[in-house]
Amino acid sequence: MLRPGRLKGPVYASMSRLVMKFGGTSVGDVDRIARVARIVASEARRGRGLAVVVSAMAGETDRLVGLARGAGGQGGNEALSGAGFDDEYDVVVSAGEQVTTGLLALALRRLGLKARSWQNWQIPFRTDAAHARARVADFDTTELGGSIDEGVIAVAPGFQGITVGNRITTLGRGGSDTSAVALAAALKAERCDIYTDVDGVYTTDPRIVSRARRLDKISYEEMLEMASLGAKVLQTRSVELAFAQRVPVRVLSSFVEPGAPNPGTLVCAEDQIVEKHIVSGIAYSRDEAKITLLGVANSISAEANIFGRLADAGVNVDMIVQTEARHEGRRNIVFTCPDRDAPLAAETIESQREKVGVDEIHVRRDVAKVSVIGIGMRSQVGVARTMFEALAQKGINIEAIATSEIKISVLIDAAYTELAVRALHTAYGLDAA
Ligand code: ASP
Ligand code: MG
């Protein structure tokens, strides 16, 4: 993991630098790449040194993953579940980005700009050796930075890196965001601009709430909650890295005419946000399951046994609620996990049932988690009350609650997800005029 202050590179950049990142749909064909080149050209006129990080053309990484699997390669989640990871898998699935770096460099040159591609081994962009889910390590950008400062636009591939042993790695799906932020940190760039198919971060999903608003700014911590709760604008890891390295990240549209207003949303430190909202956004996730354990025998080690085995099995447990059971000497435990893990979770507990002493196991998969997020919550009372009142008014039953300093999440019947999100969006005054 990249740690603050451990990045080598010039302490004082000789000119101000910007990193721009374009995802798969933005570089989906050569016409779109030509448009990206025009956006980069219009930025270049402002006189900053530029590094551009690109994803593979839309669909390309999926195709390569299919090929690698067909040939027997293991990667991604397979690697996580302990099947072992394969360094050759990364060789195959990383190939898409090399093509887009070359295509964009060509398109930039056609516009008369100085540009060149930099593959990871040429930088070198270092990661650890955890194939298919590698983490960025410290790396030296002296040469890359020097070339940028001479006015040559650097085009680098996202999603991948190289180990100290010079083997190719990938950072996990959607990893180009993380590549861009890491490069921005290493180059001490002023900002990392992530161009995507939406024009910013919204107060909630605009497909559900037509009056959702684009936020001008959002703090790293709020964005982390939004990202991990299902607002899939940025890869969660990229936000963690931006937070740790204090890289301001701007999310903006790649489909706006080059040069036209495109403010996007700035993800930044809390102290850069003057107008703090109590609640900045409402997130939801339907990928939830609720497991209820009734009549768990009271013992000091019951939770350790249950959740220890679940962790061993790779089940990612989220909310946990424990209550006294009606029978003396027993308690009830409710927890949630991603929906796809529900069968595994139930099996795991079934196998511990005798040992732990559990009367009944119930699994419900038609549940959703709805969360309100905002740094202003730290210093405000009554935020939870507003939430509970709004849901009660719509007759929505709350099945579990979890809170953090800047978030309140409730578990509800999945059928009411949209109703809940809309009600909360209105209750916290987030609806656009
Ligand atoms: N091309 C890679 C993927 O599809 C990385 C990315 O687009 O961020 O996952
Ligand atoms: Mg993406």
C-alpha cells in the first residue's frame, strides 16, 4: 500500500501538473478517442503538464478475461477464494490498455501535440505481487515527470503495474481510477480529473430520483461511504488512496464538448468544503441478504465461533444486531452479507449449529440497505429521527440499523427501496428546485 510521504519524485515540480483519466466507454472506439484527444488538447492550452491514464476500450477487458479463463487462467474473485492466482492471467487481461495508450498518443499527435505512451515497465509503475488484485507500491516518477515538464503529454495505461521482479500485475476490475490517483500522487499533481459517462457525483441515483442534484464538492470520507454503498462512480480503492495521499479528485463528463462548462464534482478534504450539508447523499444497495439466528446458546465464545467461521469462509459480514431471546440462556443474532454470499453463510452456520447451539436459521434475500451520508452529522442531532420519521410515514419497516460517525444505514424490504430513497431525499432537503 502506498503510504503518504513515501513517493519518490521531485519535491518541487517545475511546473504544475494534472492527471486526466478516461474510462472504457470514453475510449470505446476511435471516434471517441479522437474526442478525448480534443479534450486533452483543450486542457493542454492551459499550460499544465499532463499525464493521461486510459482504460481499455469498452468490453475489451471482459473479452480478455473470457480468453484467459478459457485457457485455464485464474484471476479476480477466483484468486480471492483461494484457488491460487495466476501471473499469466494478468499478462492477458492487461493487454487492452496498451492499445488505447497508443491510439490516444497517435490521436494527440494528429492534433499537433507532443505526446507519447508509457507502458508500466517504462515508468516503472510498481505494485506488489498479488496478481489480479495488486496494490500500488512506491515508485519513482523522475523520468516521467521530466518528460511531462518538457511539454510531452504522457499517456499511461490504467489497471496495471509491474512487480520488482518485472512481472505484470493488475489492480482488480475498475482499477484504472486507482492507477490515475496513484500517478497523480507520485507526480504531485494539482488534481486528478476522472472523466466518465456521468457528469459528477449526485445526491442519489438520478435513475430513481429525478430531482437528484449534482454535488459541487464531497469529502473523501463521504465519497468512500457512497462508493462502498453502491454508488459506483469511482473504484473504492481509488478514493481510499486519494484520501491517504490528499489528492483532489474531480469526477466529470467525457461527453461534454471540449471547452464547454463541465464543473463535475470535486472530491476533496473536508476543510475545503465551506458549505457543509448535514446529509450529502442517499445511497442504496439491493445486493444484501439478512440471516437471522434464533435461540443461540449463551456462551462467551458464540460470536467468535460464528463470525470466525464466516470470515474463514470469506463471507463479508456487514450489519450485526444481537438481542435477548425469549428463552432464558439464549439470544438472537441478525446479520447481513452480500446476497451472493447468503447460501455460503447459511451453510457455514449450519455446519456449526451443533457446536454453537442454534435453534433456527432464517435467510431473507429480498432486503435492501438504504443509507444517509453526511459529515455534518457529526455535529448535528436529530438526523436519525428525520430518517425514522420519514420511513415510518411511508409505512416502511426497519429490520436492522447500523451507524457510523457520518452514516446511518437501515435494512428494509427490497420492494420499498425506491420509495425509501425518494422519501429520504425529500426529508433531508436534497431535492433540486
Ligand atoms: N479495463 C479495466 C476493467 O475493465 C480497468 C478499468 O476500466 O478501470 O476493469
Ligand atoms: Mg470505472
